[in-house]
Amino acid sequence: MAATADWNGVIARRRDEIIQGWLNFLRAEGALQTGRIKDAELQSECGRVLALVAPDLAHAGDRSPASDELSQTLSALSRSRALQGFTPSETANFVLGLKPALFGAVAAEYAGQGDLIAAATLDATRKLDRLALITIEAYQRSREEVIIRQQREISELSTPVVKLWDGILALPLIGTLDSERTQVVMENLLQSIVDTSAEIAIIDITGVPTVDTLVAQHLLKTVAAARLMGADCVVSGIRPQIAQTMVHLGVELNVVSKASLADALALALQRIGKRVTDVPQALAAPDYSR
Amino acid sequence: MDRIPILKMGDALLITIQVDMHDRLALALEEDLTAKIAATRAKGVLIDISSLEIVDSFIGRMLDNIAAVSRMLDADTVVVGMRPAVAITLVELGLSLTGVKTALNVERGMLLIQKRLRGLGDFSGRRS
């Protein structure tokens, strides 16, 4: 049986040399250019990872006792990389950059023993590639966590129901209406209708970027549900482009619609028998600003 | 079998559903109501479903039917007090009860019916 490379020995003897080669590679790739990470920090990370890589490489099988700790360390590293805004290739390059330095060290250590170098290189490549994949996976996972958190925040921001007057509610919708949000919106609106015994609800869609057939259907559902509770709905804030698109698509909202929230409020006040009038100058409130 | 009482209040009939509706009860109600409208010449029907927690497509359709039958006998139907969850269920079932008038509570429903009765004054020979 051919002799195998003594990785522990090689790395112990040539530690500084390997780390220097690794750092040079990373610097050449521009890891420091963006200023997101400092040279000293990078150096200590390299040292920590190398100390864990050594037993993993020395182990004959795929998974050594150090594997778990190694993958945890790398996962933590790439998570922080992802949060700092590094690209996926920069993150993977951190691990892959160890290869040239390591191979250089092995070649120098076993000069003249071609077979041994080839076998050691192949083995190390396989293991390091697996580590690079671990970092990429962790990177991806942490990016997805960010997306999920943002989604949750957006849905929490959504849809307050505002009382404009006794018996008049406004529902300013912002963002796209999908079925999940429609459900929340509908429940909020109906509960508010019960709580405030509102007669009219104004649904303002100024903040809805696009209205396609699906969104229109969701709007109509909300209107129908409010009607079943005995409240009329007025839709306001349909922007000119959206109105055009809706007509082109053949979407019809068979509800009262007004161009602006102000018009809708005027209509609502009229329906509940209220009127807004100018106050004669003599009766106007005194000006306290002077 | 128990039946749902139908109360006469002036020109309107008041029905308060306070038990879980099952299909036979609903059918019995439809029959009783039709007979009562014909007998009393009522002009409005007010159905209070504020204690109704569960509706299915059958009950939804029955409400629609009652409204259609009442209209044929010249009485308006107003459904009042629907719960939010019930409203959402009906809409999801595709039953938006377009033929039925709705109001938030009994008081508002009565106002709706009275408004119609005032409008009808000229034709029925009665003035209120």
C-alpha cells in the first residue's frame, strides 16, 4: 500500500507558510478591498480554520471527529459574511483559497514523490470542495433567513383600518394583494365594522402597485363580505395607468369608485347625512399663532 | 320538531334565529315564512342571524331563496347581524347574496324597512 501524506505533520511544520500563501491568495482576490473585513481579522480566521482543517485532512474517512466543529465554524463564518454583504463567490473563495497554499506545502514537503503528492492533492481537493459547499449552503441559508424576516415585517406593516368619522372607515391598502393578505385585510375590516358600527368603508388602493384580475377578485371579495355585514364599500385612489390596465384586461369592479380619498369621504359623509361647510369669518376660531 | 318563531311587527316580520340551523329547520322556516307573508301582507322581512355561528352552502342558498320568494310576494328581505367569520365563509363559498339587503344590526335593518314602507305609501293606499 502506498504511503499517505502526513497532513498533521505537514501543517504543523509549515503552518506559517501555508497561512501566508492563503492570505496572499485572498488579498490577490481582493477580499480586503471592500474594507468590510480587516487584515488581522482575516488572519485570525485563517489560523482558526486551518487548525480545524488539519485533523479533518489527516482522517482517512469522509467524516472525522473534527468535522462537526469545522462545519459549525465555517457556517458561522459564512453567515457573518452574508450579513456583511459579501458575494457568494467571495465567501466560497475563502475556503478554496486554502488549496494553492496547501498544495504548495505538500509539494515542497514530498519533493520527488510524485504519486504521493498526486494522491494527497486529490484527497485534499475532495475534502476542501465539500467544505466550500458547506459555506455556500450556510451563506444561502442566512440570506433566506433575511428574506423571510423581511416578509414577516412587511406583512406586519400591512393594513390598518382607520376610523375617519362616526360610521365611516378607511382601509388604505399598500403593497400587492395576495390571497393571504386579503384574508387578513378582510378579517380586520369586518371586525372594525362590528366594533365601530360603520355604515361605509372606503378602500383606498393608492398604494397598490398593480391591479390584475386576481387582485380585483380579492377586492371584490372584500367588498362582498363587507356588504353582507351591512356596510357599503367605496373604492378610491385608482391611478390613471391602473384604470387603463384594468379596462384593457377587461376587469370590472362593480362598486362605487372615486378618484381620490377626498371624493370618497365627501360621498360617505353625504350618505350618512353630514355636510362640510365653510365657517363665516366672524365665527372662525381665533388665530393662536400670534 | 321545533320551529323558528316568526313575529309580526307592524308591516314587517321579524325572525330571530337562535339555534343552529339544520336543513329541515331551514326548509320549515321557508314554508312558514311564505305562508305568513301571504297571510299578513307584510312588506318587509327581517332575519337576525347574529347568533348563527355556522353557515354552509345550503343555509346560504336558503337565505337567497327566502329573499326571492319574499320579493315575489312584495316583501323586502333584510339580513342583519351577520358575524365576520360567517361573511367570509359565504364569500368564499361564492354566495354573496346579491338579492338580499343587509344591515349591521336589527335597529338599522328596521330603519331600512321603514324607509321602504314610506316610499311605498302611495301605492298600497296606506300612509305612515
